[in-house]
Amino acid sequence: MSIRIHAIHRYPVKGLSAQEMDAVDLAPGLGLPHDRRFAILHGATGFDPTAPSWKPKSNFLMLMRDEKLATLETSFDADTCQLTISRGGKPVARGRIDTPTGRMLIDQFLGAYMAGSAAPGPYKITEAPGHMFSDIQEKAVSLINLASVKDIERVANAPIDPRRFRGNLLLEGLEPWAENGWVGKRLTIGGVELEIFKTITRCAATEVNPVTADRDVNMLKVLRTGFGHVLCGVYARVLTAGRVARGDGVAVGE
């Protein structure tokens, strides 16, 4: 079976749910458009939106600490910057998060919903133009091998939703863990060239079921016990511009 893109996901707001896409236009040195464009600051954050610099994810609401976020479903319209938050299929908050009024509506909902969180309030949704709220300092695209996720299921003896790993491009047609040997190699997808530069070390956020918000799998223990590492996925930097789409083939070069 040839290697192909099974799904494309972006996460407009760090810590909130994925947005599935049919295709995406990539540009050199950037991640997916609007991916991790926004984040939710808490009362103890050290991030200054007027002078943005990379900060660890502990400065923001995040699944590793704030698993209750996983009970929220979100929809983001990139043209209008409107974020809709739903719970159990019913909208509970909506606002244009590129405007002070729209952000205030979302902030008010989060203040009530996340009350009692280990991260102190107030909570404020924010962006800093040109900044990406990634877990690493470099703007990148993350790739997940679905065969590796199936191998994790085998060791965990439980279903594992690939969304636990919050990847951008989900790949099929690979042998399990083949991606760990890609560091330093180049991939071509739909005419776009990417360079793999780093494996992804996982944290306790992967314990959280992205549907129920339960911490139902000790993922780090599963990875260490079953595979002798805590890796799942790789980061790629975009080298050339172009469009990639679901179903596109993936060619692995040197």
C-alpha cells in the first residue's frame, strides 16, 4: 500500500478541538494556516501578546493540565474569525475572536466553565499576529503514522483515538514506527517538499480521551513499556509552497 494522507487537522485555538480539512495551502517556514493561531492565557501566564516570544505550554490552558477542555467541540470560520464552542452538540458560546467584543464573549464562557481549574483565572483568548502557539519554538507541521497508533492500541489493549496526538497530517500505508527513521529526510506531498527535523516527545496530554475528557490511558507508561520510548509522530518544516489534500501520496526521499 502506498503512503497517503488519511486526514488533515488544524487546531485554531491551542488546547481546543481539531478542525478537519480536505486540503490546505502550505508556505515555506510556516505551519498550517491558522493552526495554533490563538491560545487561552491564564492568570499566571508570562506571555505578552504585544511582544510575543515562544513560551512553554504551561503558560496557556492545555489538555495536559486542563482535561475538561476536551469536552468542548469547536468550529472556527477562518474568513470571519468566528469561534463557536459547543458541548454535547449544543452551542454554548460564540464570538469573533479577532475583535475585543467577540473575545470577551468567549472569555466569559471560559471563566465560568473552567472555574476551579488548577490554572488560575482570568482566562483570556489571545493572538499575536505572526506568532504560532506551538509546543516547540519552530513553526512546523506535525505528522502522525496511523500504523504506529494501531501498534499502541495493541500494547494498551484499548482503542486509541489518533486525535490524542493532535497531529496535522495523519498518514496511512506505513509500517509502524517507520516515521522515527525519517529525521533528516525530505518528503514530497502533492508537489510540496517538507523536511523532517524532529521526533515528537509525548506528554500526559495524551492520557486524555478527546471525546470523553477522561484520563483513561497511561500513555507514557504504555509507550515506555511497549516500545522503550515516549515518541509518537514527527515534526516537518515546509520547504516549498503548494497545496496538499486528503488522499495525496507521500514520497520519502533522502
